[in-house]
Amino acid sequence: MKILTKAEEQIMQVIWKLDKAFLKEIIDELPLPKPHSNTVATIIKILTEKEFVGLKVFGRTHQYYPLVSKDAYSKSSMKSLVKSYFEGNFSSAVSFMVKENNLSIDDLELLLKQLKKKG
């Protein structure tokens, strides 16, 4: 899966949140200072070319929707991050995150319980 730039990812976060949206709705969800509509339209065009976003045409207006789920992109990004920075070792990545976030033993035990429920 292709990696998104920071700007592309910011737009995708909005599209994932809204599920379907017109350009104005996407811009309304972005933080201040708002980018120009031409900038957002260009990023959406790139996302369409990368096959992350689909569109429905309503006359001269387009409604955008995600083609890639947030979950699928998150999994791919996490695998890429672990491969690039932790030599593919997920244990090292988790250990790093535990240290950086000062997780307690209780936090880790709660996390393990939650993972066991899902597994």
C-alpha cells in the first residue's frame, strides 16, 4: 500500500470521519488556518489517483468517499513503521512505546486482557 504524505493523511482522516463528503465539508473539518480550497482539491485529486478516494459526480460537484479503510491503512503503516525503525521486530516496537509512554504494570495487564478478549 502506498504511503501518504502528512497533508494527504490529514485529508484522509477527515474523509474517514465523514465517510462521504463534498469539498466544502472537508475544508470545514480541517483545523485553522484553513488551507485554500484549490490546495485541498489538489490533494484530493492525488488521493484519487493513488486510489485512496473515490468520487460520485453530481453535475459540477463531487462527493468523495474512502476506498481504503482507516483500519487497513493503519495496519499497513504500522507494519512499515516497525520494518523501517525496529527491523521488523514488533516486540521492540511495543517495548519502545511502553518506555516512551511510561506505562505501568497495571496498564500493561489491562492491555493484555483486552488483547486476549479480541483474540
